[in-house]
Amino acid sequence: MVKKNDVIEEKVVDFALPESSGVIKQGGLVIFVPGALPGEKCQVKIRKIKRNYALGELLSTDCSSPFRIEPFCPHFGEGCGGCSLQYIDYPFQREIKEKNAREVLSRVGQVDWEKVDYQGMLPSPRFLEYRNKMEFNFGQRGEELSLGLRPRGRFWDLIDLKTCFLMKKSLTEEVLDFFRFYGRKHHLSGYDPVSKKGFLRNLLVRYSETQDQLLLGLSTTSGELPHIEELTRQLKKQFTNLIGFSQIINNSPASALLFEQKKLWYGEDHFFEKIGSINYRVSLESFFQVNTAGCLTLYSQAKELACIQSDETVLDLYCGSGGVGLFLADQANRIIGVEDNQRAIEDARFNAWANGLDNFTVIQGRVEKMINDLSGLRADVVVVDPPRAGLDKKLVRRISRIGADRIVYLSCNVGTLARDISFFKEKGYHLTRLVFIDLFPQTPHFESVALLEEER
């Protein structure tokens, strides 16, 4: 029987996501080992024993996997939680994700792969510097202000980042240095998630490479930013592509970046992105796909799977600022979006007007509450792009009552997608086409686009 602090030597037989850990099996016990890869014979120290599994620390490997590469970021060895897969060759990252996704869909969704037109895992056009949005955290290291990302599994700790390869590297380094210097110069305290004390909480960076526009948000607890005129003047001087800077007031004890109040100190509180031929206005607080180049692949796949005819009506649930719905609008007779966030609705309506798409309209309200009012609507296609929690059995039942021929489901969580596919199957909708898109290289996450069709 394996005990805590035992050192064992075994071969890694699998790789688990989203844990980003190699899997060793010994005596019926599953041991998760971060940093280990399939095929490697590893020396592992047992750190924790749980009821059904154990956690191990990788000490050494006798034979390295051919897919192991040298991590490119100096902060990876510090346990930075930004990208946990960067020690793995990018094509093999996609293989791992695809294998795990198929297993989840088989086990939870009871997918019959012989009946699915499966398109595989499509790569991101970029596997570095691909993000248009990053959220960094402020904190304290003794008396010194720090700014960076949380280490994996240590929400109370913070890695003081000097660089980051997820967003444009040169921009990220410059922005981090600027605000770290500003905070230290004025002796501002970083927020402690344990004590719930501190002034500076988050730095929100949004950058559109297609338009070369930078939008910044500085999240604080209640209080005034010192020397705000000097701050905005220095920001404009150093970042010539800056189009807006806001202070975000957030007094919530929750760790999420919440917009309790927003003070616009310079320029605009939105920026613009372009996906294909569609221009999108995206507000500082609005959701938008973080991988701009990959988003074109995602929306193009959704359009192909939806196969919309010119006389058809599309119901776009969780439409956000117009995202996929506007991208589909040139094929449809009518697109009806449903969205709860007021600012996202304003963006969606503006985006429809700016792109000359008068067949796109938005209804305000939570999908879970509005869906009953839409039961009398005749929609040929339903598009759903829900949060990570997915739908639920009740909502699946209500969506099914609309009687659409086709449902296009975009998902960033294959577990909830698999669950909801099984719910739709009970209502007569079967998975017929599926594609994965790796929108989040170096991380365990990806997007899925699934087509479910009503059995006639």
C-alpha cells in the first residue's frame, strides 16, 4: 500500500486534463504527477493520499518523452498558472486534448463515433502571443508591491511577472513594468485574497492587434488613484496606441474581477476587433473570444455546421456583444439574440448597425428565464454559446420545445457539453457533426462546436 512520502518508480500510462498531470497506476491507485508525460519512467514522491487517488511530485525521469521540450517562459518553473502545458510540444498538446475530449464524450455523452462526422482538433493559428485579453493580479511580497499571476494551486500567492508569452510579449512586459513602478512609487498596497485588504487588485489589459488598439482597466478597492492626471499623461506618452483607461471599483471579497463601479479617466471604455469581415465594438467588461485569429476558425466552423438557408430564422442564445450571431447574419433571414448583460447588448446593437446588418435583433434577459417566452417562436436553427457551466436538463428541455431542425452548440467545457448532449439525446436531438478548436494553446482548455439534429 502506497503511503505519504513514499518514493516509487513507475511508468506514466496516461495524461489527465484539466489537471495537466501524468497518470501512474499502482495497485489500483491512480497517482497524478504534474510534469510527467506518457511513456516516461518516473521517480515520484507521494505528497498526498486521497480516498480515490494520490498526488505525486516528479523527482526524475529515466527516459524523457520525445514530446518534452524546454519551457520557454522563465516563470514556468515558479509554478505560474498562466500556461501549464508549455513543456509539451504543441502538436502533442493537441493530441492530449483530443484524446481526453473523446474519452469524456464517450463516457458522459454516450457518443457513438460511427454516427458522427468528426473533424478532429484544429490548431490555433498561433500557439504563443495569441490572447487579446489578460487579467493580472496585484499583491504584496513583504513590503514590496508585486504584479503578475497566481501559481497553480496557491490562490493566496503571486508570481511577480517580468514577462508573459500569452499576449504580445513586448506589450505585456511594458505594461507590467509601468503599473508596478506606478504602484511602488506611490506606496500603494496590493490586495491580499486572504486578509481581504489592499488597494490595487487587478490590471485588465485588452489589445486588438487587428486594429492596434490598447484598452486598460485598473481594478482597486474604493479610493482615489493618486496623481491621476500625471498617470494618464504618462500612459498616453508611453503607449501611443492607448484608446482608453478606466478605474474599476471592486470591494467584493470574491476573487473574480467584478465591475461594481467604473471611472473612465481617459478616452473610451471599449475597443474594436475584426473577425473576418465583421467589426466588433467590445466594451472593457464585455465577453469576447480571447484568441482573435482562432476565433475566425471557431465562427467559420459554426457557420459551416449551421448550414443556414436564406429564408431561415436563427435564435442566438447567450449572444454577448453579437459574436457568432453577427458572423452568421449574412446567410439568415433573421437572427434573434438573447443576452442578459446590458453593456453587451448595447455593443451588439451597435455592432449590428455598424456592419449594416438589419436582420439582427437582441432581446434582453437571462436565457433561463426568457426561454419560455420564446417557445412560440419558430426558429430553424438555435445557436448556444453558454458559460462553462453549460446548460442544464430543464433548459435543454425548453430549448428542445422550440422545435428547431438544428442546434449548434459552442462550448469551452467538454464535460458540460457531453452532459448536455446526453440531455438533448433524450429529447430527440442527436450529435451528427463535431469539431474541436484549440483556442487556448499552452493550457488544458479548448473550444468545441457540435451540431445536433432532430431525428425525423
